Amino acid sequence: MAQGGRDGFTSTFGALLATLGSAVGLGNIWKFPSLTGSNGGAGFLAVYLAATILVGLPVMIAETMLGRAARADAVTSFDRLAPKGQWWWKGIGWMGFAAALLIMAFYSEVAGWVYAYIFKSVTGEISTVDPKVAAVVFGKLVADPTSSLIWQWVVLGVTGVIIAFGVSKGIEAVARRLMPLLFVLLLVLCVRSLSLSGAWQGLAFLFNPDFAKITPAVVLTALGLAFFKLSLGMGTMLTYGSYFRDDQNIPATAARVMLADLSVSLLAGIAIFPAVFAFGFEPAAGPSLVFMTIPAVFTSMPGGVVFMTVFFVLTAIASVGAILSLLEVPVAILSQRYRMNRKLAALTTIAIIAVMGCPAALSQGAMANVKLFGFNPFDLFDFLSSNVLLPLGGILICLFVGWVVGLAGPERRLSVDGSLANRVTIRTVFFLIRYVAPVAIAIVLLNGLKLF
């Protein structure tokens, strides 16, 4: 339903699926399994769950609340909500704008690899039981400038068309179709993976924690992942919150998104780790797990080509919702703050990302030797967004809500003017926002900057 003449989500369920689509992305299928595998399995999962509840969920609630209260884009929201004369708070919105563009510059390239692997799965090009052979195929893909750029542009073209249709007819309509399909495909892969001999070893790795493996580095990694996976600090939750209905129960919606996002991550782990152990592969393969180890794992099982294709299709689906939420941040700022036609705003955003994305796409090939501060363009964009802008934005949101806005406003807004009996929940969230989350995120920031 439009709010004050603005496009918006048409229902509570639509808002839930769209927000879930933002949270569920390549982080669930690519980053979560690789980090879980390389950080000891179940122990890492336990720390990640605690970090999500104590840090990720409160920040998501606060960010979404700000968006609905302001009914505006990520920059204008702070113009409307900040005390008179404190113009600097809108810098949080501009940081989100910059973070969204930087993330899309490299994230669209990773999504392009996934799109390419759908076709490579169908043609049998990656049907090999040797991860080293799969590594050669992957190396050729990322080193080829033409393929890298074309697949990145395909991703931008597909998502750009969707975002141009708006919130209800674009983002929400796509989320309603793709999120249920994502769960169905994941369940199919889980059933197949669990049917393999020796699958129990993968389940033990994922669910039987060895607390001796929980080191300070594991805790910091889990904190960072919890923050990144819920799309926090980049303006997406604030922007999506501005499209929520007035009667939307934000704490309940955020909790459902968190639980559904966790479910997708666990299903991805169940789909991957039993198969990895069943065929004797290395769970600590890190980022290469999806593109090098997974093809070998699926090729080793009967009907592997089919299940491998299904895996990369669902991974591509997972990327769409996250990309749409990232695109919506700059598109909303251009179309709402600067009154640009939405289709033109979408085209402008896509063009900017295509230009920024070229160095990232060529980082493994033609620009492999180009370094800035010791990083190639791909890694630099990742570092600036994930290690600087996102945690800094998260800290500032916590300070703004906890110490500038105060409890009265959030209590009224999150209870929908007292119609929801959630006072204890709101006060708990406020305590975490004020005292726990900013400290935890500050530690992540310092660690990311190699200062801690």
C-alpha cells in the first residue's frame, strides 16, 4: 500500500518476504558455509547465532523503525528525524549510499560467476571429481575480461529491470515468487545430501560444537558475518522500512526475518556439509568451497549434474533479493530526494555500478597487478564497505537511536502507539542498541582495520 503517495509494500507478508530477500543472499549460500567450514563448524554457528540475536536483530529493528518513522530515503530520513541543526546525521545515509555502490561493484561480479556456473553445470564443463580441475575452470572464468564483464552486466541488467518497476510491482512481486522457490530448491538438495552414506559426519560438524575451537578470531568473524548478512549499516533496512505499512509489527517482522535467514543458512549447510564429508572433501576450503569444491562434490554423486545445476540456480535466486535491496538505496535517494524519474534513477544507478564494477570484474585478470593500498579493486571495494562503512554506519545508527532519539519515540513507534503489547521487547532492544551493539560493532570495526 502506498504511504503518503509513495509506493510501498502492499501487505505484511510482502514486506516480510522482501526484507527476507534482502537478508538472504550470496552470504547464505557462499559466505556462511565457507566461514563455518573454515572456523570449526558448530562452535562458529553457536557464536554466530548469539551475535545475530544480541547485535544484528536490535540494529535491524532500529534501522527499520527509522525508515518507517521518516517515510523517506536513507539521507532524507535523517533530515527529518535529527534534532534541528544537527545536519551531520544525514552523513549516515550518504555512507549507506556509498556502501551500496561499493558492495554492488564487486557483489554483482560474484553473482555473475554464479550465473555463469548455471550454464557450466548444464553443459558439463565443471563435471569433475577433482577440485583442482574445477579450480582451473574457475580461474579461466575470472581471468577472462570479456566473460567477467558480460556476466556482471547480465546481473545488472536483470536486477535493473526489476528495480525500475518499483517497490510493490518490482521488489515485492519478485520476492513473493523467488523466496518460496529458494526454500523448495534448498529442501530438495538437503534431502539428496542427507541420503548419502556418511552424511552424519557433516551433520555432526554443523551441529555438534567443539567449544575449544572458539577463539577470539572466531568470535570476531561471527560478529562481522551477522552484521553483513542481515544487510545492516548500508541503508537497505532503513529504505525498506520506509515502505512498511503503519500497522506492521517491526520487532516481530525482524525476528521472523532473522529466523528465516538463519534457516536458509542452516539448510545451505545441511545441503553442503554432509555431501562434502560423504565424498571426503575438505570443509575448510574457504571461499573456494562453492566454485571449486561443490562441483566435485556433486559430480561424485548419482544425478550430480542435475543437483549441481539446481544448486547454482538457487544461489542465483538468493543473490537477486540482496541485489535489489542494495540497488534500492541509491535509486530511492535519486528518485525521492532529487525528484528523478524512477526508471531514469534505476538506469543511472546501474550505469554508475557498471563503471565502478569494471575494475572489480577485471581484478583477477587484466587488472590483477593494479594495487591501491595493497588491495586489488575487488578486495578494496570489499574492504571499504565491509570493514569500514558498514560497521561505522551501524555504530552511528546505534548512537542516534540510543542517545539522540531516546526511548520515548521508539517505544511509541514500535508499539504502534500502544496497540501492541511489546513493551518489554522494546526496552530490551533499546538497552542492546544503547550499550551492547555499539561496543560489539566497534570491536568488529577495529578488528577490520587491524587495530584490535
